[in-house]
Amino acid sequence: MDFVSKYQGVVGRVFRNENSSSNEDSYVERLLDRISNGVLAEDRRNAMAELQAVVAESQAAQLAFGAMGFPVLLSVLKEERDDVEMVRGALETLVSALSPIEYAKVSKNEVQPTLMNSDLLSREVDNISLLLSLLSEEDFYVRYYTLQLLTALLTNTPNRLQEAILTIPRGITRLMDMLMDREVIRNEALLLLTYLTREAEEIQKIVVFEGAFEKIFSIIKEEGGSEGGVVVQDCLELLNNLLRNNSSNQVLLRETVGFESIISVLKLRGSTYKFTQQKTINLLSVLDTINLLLHGGKQTDPGQDTNGLANKTVLVQKKVLDHLLMLGVESQWAPVAVRCMALQCIGDLVVNHPKNRDTLASKVLGEDPHVEPALNSILRIILRTSSMQEFIAADYVFKSYCEKNPEGQTMLASTLIPQPQSVFNTPLEEDVHMSFGSMLLHGLILSESDGDLETCCRAASILSHILKDNIQCKERVLKIELEAPTPSLGGPEPLLHRMVKYLALASSMSKDGKASVSRAIYVQPIILKLLVVWLFDCPSAVQSFLDSRPHLTYLLELISNENATVSVRGLAAVLLGMCVICNKAIDSGKNAFSIVDAISQKVGFTSYLLRFDEMQKSLLFTSAKPALARKPLTRSTAASMSEINDVDENENTDQKNEDHPMLAMLLDSQFVFFLKGLEEKIREQIVEIYSHPKSQVVVVPADLEQNSGEDDKEYIKRLKRFVEKQCLEIQVFSLWLILCSLCPNLIGSTPFYTCQKNIVHFLNIYCIFFLFP
């Protein structure tokens, strides 16, 4: 027992007595002696009761017990099975020795008695086997305390206990049998199994083989489904543990028990309008179950997830979409957390599944005469909701619907028909009979009347999904022209130009303090994302953008604006890059050569290319995650997840704080990957353009014109200085190109900033020693 010897040494140091002769230590030792060597049964039972009481209240006693108590109590459990009272007392004492004392404060550097005791008890597989054998005893309290003891061990030493139970014959079978026991025993066994099956695939398979699915659904039905208590929550947590990343268990559930029992939990019973916290948690748990089925099991290649696709097909066949639409769209009295989770499930249900997309597009909601397509209802939520999380979840539905769905994108774009200005002045509350496109255009230009770009940026996000990777939709929407708010402001203007106007308006509102700090962070990036998606691979959109000269000027200013956020400057640089790589114009002033030259003159290549590097180093880029990634719902997290609180717009006054949920939605991993690919193309194209003769670039600087009141002598001197400056820049840029061609890491895995910094350092030295002797 070397471990016990070391443990006794620890006890001695904790008690600050090398002989371990503190009051607690001596008291525990005397009680153990009475239990082990006592003659009178009553005295031994009293000693056991006293030991349990002191261990439950004193950390010092817990330590002392761990040093010497386990052999004594394990002996009782092995040899005195007939004395039920002694066995009960021994089990209850062991539970106390492994359970933290609530009011006791232990620093991180101090010994944790419960962890030490759990480690000592679980070291021997025979100890776990002994505890499992006690589950066969007839006494209720013996089985009850045994389950509590195993749960405590799982909490403190999960891996060791999982390994031990796997090696014990019929170990899991005995635990599964407890689900058919009396209610209190069943509930403890349920809690134990939820701990046991976390991240333990082999145990999960055995539990399912022992009939876990049937037993779980039987208990859920008996407890009242979503209206039930915490037992339903525990059942669903266990079910989710069995299905998470486990394809074989998902297939077994689909082909044996079926999904009907899961879907039945979604049905709202009793008072439809009443949602207690427990009911909310139960609904979130079953929505989490559906979410796990939609994502299938572990797959190295997401495109080969046949199990996930099969789950989606069967779930829609079982009418799960109707229940999700009821919870997420029609039940506006439901808690926000439930609505958001239901909308996320709708998005996961239709992504990359053509048949399910068509089913969603054909769904109609409401009752006559207020029937409308489900997609229209979801769009209305996006434009109206006061909850940012609900907008993000509803936006995810359209992102999923439009993903690799050109037919669906075209269908939505075909409804984008301009309406008279009087229609756009109608409040959103009166848009029940509007088509999808009219409602979207209404949201895009609603800011004309109230000066708030919140609704505009939400509608812009939806439009970006409709246009993504669909040249036909881009060309179609490019032809849309909007009437001016008042005739005196001129004729119709393209929708693209209106979006650029709102981009500039958002910037000015941020400067003037008219927009809230929170909104100022994400309005510009969302509009910039729309413009990037629109101009990508669409030369006609690039041409339309450049038709208005102020657009280019504003974009150059935005890139140079140090007060703008990193994401705004970076996305503006990407948008300007679109005007280079997707520019097919021949006319001077609008072609790619002119854009590159404007970058050189107004921003400088160093500053321009650094915008990409800044954006990629930002927290948003480095921590980008898949859209709406979620953590597992457990007992410890359920209460907090059931109550979604929106970001307080006045909580943070730092406009450069970009840790915002809306930006996280905008820069998900998919869009970040897209931007990284664009950056490489932009760099390559700029270098290629400047490898052509300089004569192809037509630039007429204002410095060549003679100023009014300037005599000829001063004018000639100024022209001479200008020519000298141009010669210097040509020499420096020529060196820059040479060094770039020699630097293999300019467009490679090594960060561009490191390579570029060395180039600039060399050029500075060159200028000092050679150009300015």
C-alpha cells in the first residue's frame, strides 16, 4: 500500500502534524477501529453513523478517511452482506468521502480530498466489480447509495471508471437493469448512464445493444413528453450521448425504433402558450437530438455523409418540418431560444438536400385569408425581430436554402420587382400580402424614411445569399432600378448604387454618433459582404460599380481610414480587388490598369496589401467557426442556454471591438476560406498588371497643371520636382518588383507581412545610401 503511505504523508502535511495526530485524524481512526474490531453490533453501527457524519462535514476527516478507511469499509461490503444496516452505512460513508462539501473553500493549490479518495477507490477494478454486484441486492437503499457512489466516481475519475466497467462481465447490463427499477432508482441510474456514455463510443454501442432506445422513449412517454420534468431532460441527454458522432447508433435508431418517438416530443401539449423553464429545456434537448441526426456521424468527407442525408430524408417524411415551422416561425410566443434552435434545424434540414429544399419552398403557413409561403414568413422574422440571435438563426435558413441551389436562387430573384415609392413607404407591419421580392426590396430601402440601416443590412445579408455564385441572378438584380425618394433628387438609380450609398451613409452615421455602437460594428461589413459577393465573377457588376466615379474614391478613402475597423478596411480592400480581377473593361479610367494605378497613387501598395494581412490576423479570422456551431446541451449548461440574452448595444463603447455575434455570423469559416482565395488572386493580378509596360496606364496628375497666380519660373521648378519624384518612385517600385519576384513567400504559406517588412527595410536602406547621397 505505497499509495496509502504517501496519502498519509499528505494528510500529515495538511494537518501540519508529521505524526498525523490531529483531532480529526485520531477521531476517524478510533471510529474505524470500533467498526473493524468492535464486538457489539450496535456499537459498530453507531460508529459507522458517526463516521459518516464527520466525513460529510469535514475535509480534514475526508483526508484522514482516505488514508486508512477504505480497507475497513470495503471489508464490510464484502463480508457483511447480511447486515443491511452496516452495508447501508458503509455505502453512505463512501458517498460522503467522494462528495465535495458545499460550504468548504479549497484553493487550487490545496489537496482535493474527494479527488484523492476517488482515485484511491477506483484504482482496483475489483472495487468497481464489488460495487456493481451490490446492484443485485434487494434492499432499496443499498442499490440507491451504490448508484450515487458510482456517479460520484464517474464525476471525479470518468476515464478510469469507464475502462473498469468495460472489463467487468455484465457490468453495463446491471446498470441498464436499474432503468426498470423503482422511480428513484431509475432516475439515479439514468443520471449515472448520462455520465458514463459521454465520449465513450464502445460503452454507447453496448448500452444501445442492451435496449437503451426503447427504455428511454418509454420513460419519456411515461413522464409526459416535453411537459415532463428533469427526468425527461436526463433521458434526452442520454439519448444525445448515444447518437453524437455515432453513425452506427443513428442507423440502428432509424431502422428499428424509428424517429416517430423523437418527433412526438416536439408536439406542443397542454397549454400551448405556456412555456416553463423545464419545458423550454426539454424542447431544446429534443431539438439538439434532431440536430445531431441531421449532421450524421463522424465523416472525413462531408460530401460522403450518406447517413446524414438518409436521416434528413426520413425526418421530412415523418413531417418534422411542420413541427419545426410551428416552433420556429408560427409560435412567436415560444421562448427565443426555442425559436432559434428550431430555425437552425430547418436550415440543417434543407442544406445540400434538393428534395427537402423543394418541400420547404412549397410550405405555406397561416390560415385564410392570411396564408403565405413559409419563406416569406421567415423573411418577415428577419426584417422585424428585435432579437439578434433570432435574425442570425433565420438568416441561416436562407443561407442553407440557397447553398448550391441555383434554381431556388433564381426563383427568389425573379420576385425582385421594383415597386412605386409609395409602396415602400408602407410600414413593415402591413406587408402581409407582399411578394418575397417586394418585401426584400422594402427592407433594403426602408432606411430612407427612418435613417436606421439595421433593416437594410439584414435584407442585404439575404440578398447576398440569393446572389452567391449565381451569375444569372447577379445580372438580373443588376438591372433593378429604384425610384429616388423624392423626384427632386433625380431619376431612378441601380440597386447596386443604392447599396454603395448606404455603405457611405453607415460610415457617416457612425462618425456622427447617430448609429448605436453595436450596430456601427456590423452594418458596414454586411453591406461590404453583399458587394463582394455581387461583384465576384461578374464583370458587368464591376462595370456598374465603376460607372460612378465617387464609388472608387470613397472605397480608396475607406481603405485608408484608420478609424474604421479591421474587418471594414479589409473587406473594402477585397471589394477594390474585385474591381481588378473581375474587370473586363477596355476604356481607360475604368479598366484594371487604372484601378491598380489609383491604388498606387492614393493608398500605396504597401498599405493596401497590409489590409489583407491585418484582417487575417484579426480574432474574427483566426477563430472563424462553421455557421451556428453549438456545444452539447447538458444539465450544467441547459439553464443558461434556455435563456438567450441579446448583446447590450450600450454595454461596449469601443467601436473597434469586433467580437460581435453578427460579425461571427458574417465571417464564418466558409466565407473566410473564400476571402483567402480571393486575396491570392488579387495579389497575383496586381503583380501581373504591373509587369506590363507602364504606357498602358494613363494618369494625368493634377500637379501638371499650372495654378492660378503661379508664375512660369515657379511652375517649371514644381514640374521639375514632380518629374524627380516620379523617377524616384519608378526606381523604388522596380526594385520592389524584383525583390517580390525573388521572394518565394510573397504568395505562399509564410505570412506576407514578414516578407514585405524585409523588402521595405531593404528599400529604405537603398534610398538612404543611393538615391539621397
